Amino acid sequence: MHAIRPQDGWLRNVHLDVSKSVPPRGFTLVELMIAMTIMLIVSMVTIEISANVFRTNTESIHMIQLSQEMRSAIQLISRDIRRAGYNDDALSSYLSTQAISSGVTMGDRDANNIANCLQVQYDDLDGNPKNAVYRLRVVSGVGRISAHFNASATCSTAITDNAWIDISDPLLSHISALEFVLDNHLIDIAKNMTTGNTVQVGVEKINIMISATLRSNTTVNRSITNEVQIRNQYLRV
């Protein structure tokens, strides 16, 4: 039998080939640093995107809260304005050409014909007179929309009167402006032969504007407007 000797050339070649086929293990320090840097950049970008999403969602929620607060107030005021001037005994006044009130009384107006208070009067379905006054009040530096429903209340009623009811939440929002603008149009329809006065039919519109800021985040603010036409036409003679 022929023995295999270490000095045989083919055995040396096999040994050398096996040693060359073993791959290196692990990463170099440079490779690790590059990988960590890439991971850090990706993490920072992900965190920034997530923070922007959360911030946008929060701002949207705040804007929705403020919008709902303002729309609730403007809807309440608009509902009363649409009732303004309703007179349970209006027919007799029309037939006798007696003047009929529109039911709307403006507060003190500035140079631009804008008031921050409005009084609305009308009869309910039972013929009982109703009175509502809406105005801007500032208490402890916070503006709010307030209402006064007493029969004797007017825009001259003191803002410190205990009967005022806040229809906007002063803990949630600061009302910076409440404006009412009266827009009326009179049309001649006849002449009162007894007095010689011209009988006019009037259609009135009230423009309402509210501006507010969210108290928890003063960067969130907005303004809304609404135009309301008084449904009950009125006579002037």
C-alpha cells in the first residue's frame, strides 16, 4: 500500500485551497460608524415627520373647536333675527297703514355704521312679546358674546348686569370682535290719503361678523360672517 506523505504536492495544494475559501467575519469600525450614521439620519427624519403630523392634527382639532364655538353663537343670533318684527296683530296694522316696527334696534354705531350690540323684539306664537339683546362684553380681559332676555333690557343695559348670559365659552375662546351692520331697502308702495305720508315696505338684512382666538393657543384664530334677512317686512308711513 502506498502511504500519503505530507510532502506530496497535491496535498499541499488542497490544504492551501481550503484555507483560502474561509470568509472573513464581522464588520470593520468604519462600516459600523457609517451604518449608525445612516440609522440616526433615518430616525431623525421619521421623528420630524411624526411631530409635524401630530402638530397639524392638534391645530386642526383646535380650529374645529373654535369654529364650532363661533358657529353656535352666530346660529343662535341669526335665529332670533329671522323672527324679528313678527307681530301677532300685524294684519290690522297693515290694513290701517300704521307703521310696523322691524323689531331690530341697533346699538351705538361707529363711523362705519357698525355696532357691537343688537336688540331683537318679536311676538311668540301665543302673542307674548319677546326681547333679546346680544352684545360683546369684556370681563377680566376676556371677550365673550352675551345675551340679555329681560323685557326691559336694551343695548344701554350695563355690561356688569348680572342677568347677562354668556353664549360663548370664555374659558375656550376670546371674542375679539362682534359686529352688526344694518342694510335696509325701502320701496314706495302707496300713499296714505289721510296723512299724506308715503307708505313704504322695507326689507332689512343684518350682517354679523365674529372674530375669535383660542385661549389655549393664541395662534389659532379666525373670523366668520353671516348675512340674515328679516323675514317679516315692515311698513313705514
